[in-house]
Amino acid sequence: MANTEVVQWHPSFPAQYYGPNSMSSHAESAETVDFDVSVGVHLWSGAEFHLDGLAWQGFGLSHTLGIEAFPNAMAYKVGARLADATFARVFIRQIINLGGEQDDVPDDSLHLAGKQDVSHIEITAGEISVIDIFDKNAYAGDPTTQFMNWAFVGNEAWDYPANALGYITGFAGELYEPDWALRYGMFQVPAQANGLGEDQAFLDAWGMVAEFEHHLSIRSHPGSIRLLTYLNRAHMGSYQQAIDSPIRPANIVATQAYRYKYGVCLNLEQELMKDVGLFSRLGWSDGHNQAWVYSDVDQSASMGVSLNGDLWKRPDDTYGIAGVVSAMSHSHQQFLEDGGLGILAGDGALNYGLEKAMEMYYNFKVYKSLHLTADYQYVIDPAFNRARGPVSILGGRIHWEF
């Protein structure tokens, strides 16, 4: 069981205008609360069944709109004034051992304790979070204990398959060897952009992803590099067709048809010295068709450093600092200039600029599995708009497990 509560506040900031998807330029605060109960059981040799019950309440700042590198990854795009609940993950995992040396498997919310061969195959099927398997990073990937910003939890240029809560039905196959791993997955996609319901046209609507991971060592310091490529097909609109249409504000829904979206992402993590780690993500997507799931970002570059508190005799504490720069394709920019609305962006007009964001946090262990985090974020040109911002965001997080 785990509980995470996040409170964030930003002061007023300059804004020349606003639209339907703008972050409020007036001072505001927001809070999110989520509670997870995870259960796992062994089924037969090498097989596990996992069930994750999720309850949540609250909204992100401005109802989770107005910034691409959104400051709270615990703020689901479908917020709730009153507590809501669902089964977020329901899946079976089959391990096929290939022989050789064995590793210990730690007991956590998604794995049962035991042993498995270093060389093995994993097959996962059911309702899952795709970023539980792909685009993982040791220093930036868990918003309950690490960075809270979306741009550091996953690669924002990857429109990864998920419903509005971040989960989706599908399967993944993984091959692990001592120095490398290979992964492939195929998943459903929502019937509507940032929607909850999955598209039942299985042959026309899907998301595929493949990832190669290589483990490396620099002067005995471990690291990994991951290359990911994806291809999505969904009932998406075309930015160019929306621009060419005389309808204003630009209406991408009127142009929707089954189309493709593709891209490539790079993910790096490297221990620089004991208790100091570097991470970076680079991402690119074609940017021709409608952002469907995650964000409106077409190109992204992030980098950060994570320090373990053992450096100052607090081994269960963590300090992190990171920055990200995000961009859009030309047709995507023009679409927003013509009043179009995206998943997170849509100020009614656009004075385009690269969105720049940074975050620094300190995660402090209070007692056993109880942690408090102080967090500061700064965003320049939120939602790619130089007519708005910059904005400072102060936050706090409490997380406990039992």
C-alpha cells in the first residue's frame, strides 16, 4: 500500500492574453491525493498475477492545463473533486528462464520476491502502464519519490499509449541478457484524444513500441543507454488540414481519420561517482498529426543530476536538479496560432517560443517509509507561448508505504 499527496502553488505571473487551455495567471494552489493497494500472487511456475487498485482525488494547477512540462505527474488529466477509484493495473507476467547465473528479484508493488536467471524472457499482458516497462530511468521515472514534472518521468516527445489516467490494455515481450535487453509492445489507444475509453477498432487503432537497452560501465560506474522507437495509429486529426480549413478557431476534430504518428527517443543514465548520477532524454516525433495521449511536445531534450544523501550522511535522502527544453513542429505551431486546442496547450493564439522548465527537489526521509519532499519548478514560455510567464511553482509532497 502507498499514499502520495502533493500540494503546489504559484504566484501571479504576466500574461498578455489567455484561452481555454491556459494556466491561470492569478496566484493559485492545487492538491492531489492518491492511494494505491497492490496485490500479487504466484499462479504457476514463473507466472505472476498483479492487481493495483487506485483511488485519487484533486486536480493539477489550472485543472492540469497550460504547461507542457507539467509540474505534477500525480495530477491525472481526469481529476476528481470527490474521491474516485479504479483498477489501474490488472496483468499477468510470465518469466521464462534461459539458464545461467541468477539474480534476486526484490519484492515491490509490481514484482514478487524470488530469483530468476539473468538471461530470461518476460511476457506481460493486461492493463498496465506502458512506462512501467519502457523508457525507464533509475534517476527520473517515479513521481512519488523522484522528480514530479512530467518531462522527467517520461519522454514527452513519445505519445505513449495510455488512457487519461495513464494506463492501457496490451502486451509486452522482453528479452534480457547480461549486457543488454530488447523489448517490444503493442497496445490499444484511446478512442478520443486524452480519453478514457479504448478504441475498439483493433486493426486500425494501436500503438507499437520497440526498445533496445545496453548496459555499460565507465571506470566501474554503471550506466545504461536505451533507444526507443514507436509507431501509433489512431483516429487523429491533421494539423495541416486544420490550418488549410477556413474554420476558425482551427478545429482539428473535423479533420480526424485513422492516421500514423511515429518517433524516436534516447534515454541515458550514468553513475558519475558513488552517489551521483546523471540522466538525459532526447525525443523526436514527426509532428504532422494530432497529439493523442501524453502532451503536445514534438521534440524534447532533458538532462539532470541526482545525488544520494549518503554524501552528507543521509543515505535515504535524495537531491535532484534537472532542466528540459521542448519544441513543436511548424504546422503544430501554426495550428495553435490559429486558435487550435491541444492536450495541454491552447491559449487562443500563440507567440511561439521553446518551452523551458527546470526542477529541483529534496526528498527527506522522516521515518522508515515516510518521506517528505520540498520542490521548486520554474517554467519559461509555458505551452510554447512567449506572451505568458515565466512562472515559479512551489510544491511539497508526502509519500508513505506500508
